[in-house]
Amino acid sequence: MPASATDPTRMTVAEARDALAAKAVSAVELTEAHIAAMERTRALNAYVAETPERALEAARASDARLAKGEGGPLEGIPLAIKDVFCTEGVETTAGSRILQGFTPTYESTVTANLLRDGAVALGKTNCDEFAMGSANVTSIHGPVINPWTPAGSDDRLLVPGGSSGGSAAAVAARSALAATGTDTGGSIRQPASFTGIVGLKPTYGRCSRWGIVAFASSLDQAGPMTRSVRDAAILLGSMASFDPKDSTSVDMAVPDFAAALTGDIRGMKIGIPKEYRIDGMPAEIEALWQQGMDWLRAAGAEPVEISLPMTQYALPAYYIVAPAEASSNLARYDGVRYGLRVPGDSLLEMYENTRAEGFGREVKRRVMIGTYVLSAGYYDAYYLKAQKVRTLIARDFATAFDTVDAILTPTAPSTPFAIGEKQDDPVQMYLNDVFTVPASLAGLPGISVPAGSGADGGPLGLQVIGRAFDEETVLRVGGVLEDAAGQQAAEPPRIA
Amino acid sequence: MSLDKATVARIAHLARIRMPEEDLDSMATELSRILDWVEQLNAVPTDDVAPMTSVAPHTLRRRPDEVTDGRVQGKVLANAPEAVSGFFAVPKVVE
């Protein structure tokens, strides 16, 4: 008998739905098991706010609906929510001191959609401050520990990736059936790769950004973090919606994403971008990528080499565009309407004191870079230049998709590294997102699927990038990789 | 591009972040390093390229100019560090 038949924290979302429908488990039992798991794994620091009472109340309501034969697509499913989603009545900090004590009086559209469909929110998960980071080490709540840190390696704890590191750790450690994340340059996909789970960044515009603490508005996108591709499809179906409150939300039908998981990729052309073979790429990443091509070929698809010539310019363009938008978005934190206020002798001093004490070092760096590149005399040289390069990057992808149906790349350039590493030089940390940022700049959907592990035992993911609003192909190809890799059952050492 | 301390102090002021004198040097080094790195974009010819203005190829929607929300003063002020008589309160700005 598989462990999932007896332990509700080992189920996938799809299995839990079936178990609930068959009355093999109740929503309260499912929720209680995850509350216990959340408590047992507190050392990971994945959750920054636990809401067990609210979760149990919601689970009881779910059981009542299920008993009447009612209930939504996620009825009774316990989820973790990244702490950048505004949650009515539950503190929302985005990992920043400047937002400590902020309790939203409204619910973000994405989380409201999940609750409407019956999901049970277990609590809020840790993340890099304002989602700025690739290791979950910039949070005011402290770093998150990757559950893949080997037992007995307490002097060298691994990062879960970032910025959605708490969500990734919770899903990997089985303290939530699934979680929400947000991805600006890789913040869903890279931590998914680092923790051996599935992470899907939808097309820009697929999920509403309303009620999500903003980092870079032309890049931010919410998405699911799960333990199977099917679960990602199920969650995305609930998270996605047209929302008049987000002017960039796209008014188009939400397909039945799970129906796309036919396993049939025969005849598909899969692009292999030669520019992603970066200098110094570890042999094990190269080998895994090759393995991915072989798996897809065995399933009847045809890997073909493509060229995305602007690839090397994606990261520098991103590190102009994203900080520029962040400097504008974060101007709202001024100590007047919400969050921290540090007094000063004048209004100006109050602003400056509040922001000096409220923002951490990485956020200050990015706000200042953004302020500089948008300032008089530098706008054309930096910001305008970056937006032009961004046009070229999007054009590269558009040209590639004239001939291929999806693109296969590694997700991250390494297995998880240790807390404290790559922190002396910001650019070294930025390089973590070398494979994920290009698709973000072009607004394209991308999924990371666990595909293997490195020599050190750390997980490695492969990324599938698709055409805009073609999450279905991304999921279908991702599902084939998942089946071939057979990593679904892999459990980390530090688990509930 | 190497930023000097005076430039960093000016950026910090524009960003409304108080930055003590002793932090300016290290911040100048870090910001200069990032700016040096992004300047590789200068190698890309972009004279005939339009800057990206919209990620997805869609035009912004219009809507009727109607009030659809409001009368939630309590909610708006609920998280204010200081609220007085239904307003956000700030240090005195007019003598």
C-alpha cells in the first residue's frame, strides 16, 4: 500500500480530492494532519504565520459542503500562501520590516479565488524581502532551511531558493499539499528546482496581480507550487481569472488545464536553445538537460536546436527593469498609510528614517539602482535601453515559436547552495536566475519539473517554456518529463 | 560606471532613504559593480528597436467612469500608524 493511502500529508492534491470524495478522509483530518506537520517542521522556518484555527474552521465548513454533495474544485485542500498575498485579517509582511503589523482588510484576487473554490489556508510562508532574492535569505523573518539539507549537516544548511522559498520548503516537507508562489524573474521555478517540486509561472496576465504586494509590475505573476504536474494544473485552474481590478489581467477563458495532460507529445518540436549552454555550466546540469531531451524523444517529440541570440543580455536587462519598477512601487512605503513609521523632525525626515530602518540591504540596493536608472539624464541610457533589449528578447522567442512548440532548458545553474554563500557579491546571487529570467522578460509561461539530482544529492529541475497563454503545452510536456524522471516519490530528509 | 559618494548620497536622498556617511562607500562599491555589469547592454545595437511597452499584446481596457467602491474609511485607515479625525496624520508641514 502506498504511504499516501494512510498518511494524508503524502497525498497529492488530486489524490486528496479523490479521498475526500470517497469519504476515505475528511477535510478536518486532512487539515489536522497538515497542522501537525507544520508544527513538526517549524525548524525549517517555512511559515511566518500559522493560522490553524481559521484552517480548522474552514475545513469544518468544507466537510459540511462535501456531506451535502457540494463543494468547489479545491474543497477541503490545505494550502500554504506566500506572504506577499494580502489575506484579509492575517498579517502580510512580504518579508519586510516595513510591513510588519500590516493586516489587510481585503483578500487578493488569487487567494480569494482559491478560497471560493474551497481551499483551506494553513498560513503564510516566508519569502525574500519584497520577493527580491534567490535564496530566501533577505527575509526579516530569517532564512528558510531547505528540507533537502542532509541529516547531520546542521553546520551547513541549504537554501530553498527564492524568493518563494517558504512555499517551496512547505510543499517539499509535506506541511502543505500545495502552495502559492509569485515569480518575477524565477521566484517560483528556481525554488521549485532547489526543493524537488513542481513550480509553474503562468503567462503574464493569466492570474490577477490585484492584492499581491508589488515588486516589478510588468513581470510579477502568481503561480502554483505543487508535488505533481497535475496538481499544478488543478491549482492554476482556480488561481487564474479575468479581473477588472488588474488592468493587465487578460479577459480570456480559463481552460481545463488538467485535461491537457494527455501524455501525448508525438510530433512536437522541442527547442533546445544553444545559448543556454553557458560558460562553466556544471557537467551534471548538461547531462540532465541531455537526459530531458532523450526522454522527450522517446515519447515521440523531436528536440531541435534553436537560437535565442539575446539570452546573455536578459539578466542585465532584468536588473535595470525590475529595480526601476521596484523603486516606483516601493515609493508607497513612507510611514503614512500602513506599516512602520519611524519619527523624524520633519515629514521628509520621517520618510527617510522610516525607509532606512524598514528596508533591508538588498531592497535598498534595488530601490537605489532603480532610482538612479530612472533619474534625469540616465533614463535613456539605462531604462530605455533595457526596454529595447527586452523587445529583442521577446522577438527571439517569437521567432523560435514559429518552428517549435515548446522549449526545454535547465531551471537553475546548480543544486541548492548553503545559507551564507553567494552573499558577498550581489551579481553572483543574480546569476541563479540566468535560465528563468528570459521567459519572464517575454511574459511567457514556464514550468520547473523535478528531473534528477546532483552529485551532492540536491534536487535539479528542468524547465519547459511555452507560447504566451499556452500553459497547456507547457503542462503536457512537463507531465511527460515528470513521468520519465519518476521523481514524484522522492522525499527529502527533513520532512514532517 | 563608478559612482562616487556624493552621487550615492544624492540617489539615497531621491529614494528617501537616510544613509549614514559611513555606509556610502560600501553602497557606492556595490551599486557600481551592478552598473558595470548591466553596461554590457551597450554592446546591443538598438537604434531601430522600439522599447517594450506592453508584455502581452493587448490594449488596455476602458471602463465607464463610475464609482464602484468607497465608503470604507475605517478600512482605509485601519493600518495607519497615526489617524486623526478620519485622516492620516503626519508631522506638521506648514508653519
